[in-house]
Amino acid sequence: MGKLHRVILLAYENVELLDVVGPLETFATAAEVAKDFRYGVEVVAERPGLIRASSGLAIAATADLGSLC
């Protein structure tokens, strides 16, 4: 199995849902199809917790921006 590639998706208030979910689904599918690649996808925001997208749906940010340093 290949090296884990860390993918960070930034969420913020009123983000377009597709801008977060689209890449998330792409990397999830890529990981299923290409067994030699592994992706660890994380949603981050200014603070961990629920972030409201422009549609009103909440996205859970699991880490804050400070944790990336």
C-alpha cells in the first residue's frame, strides 16, 4: 500500500457545499479505484465544529487552521 497523502479541505461560513463535498467525493473514489494511493481527507475551519454552508447544511470541521502548522 502506498504513502498516505493528506488532503485538507477548507470550510468557512456560507461556503458552497459542492466546493467541499466535490473534492471529498473525488478523493474517496480515487482511493477506491487506485489501490496504490491512500488519501486522508480532513475538513478544517477557523475553529473545529459545525460550519453552515450557503444552503444551510452544516459541515463538521474536525480541526482548526492552527493544527496545520
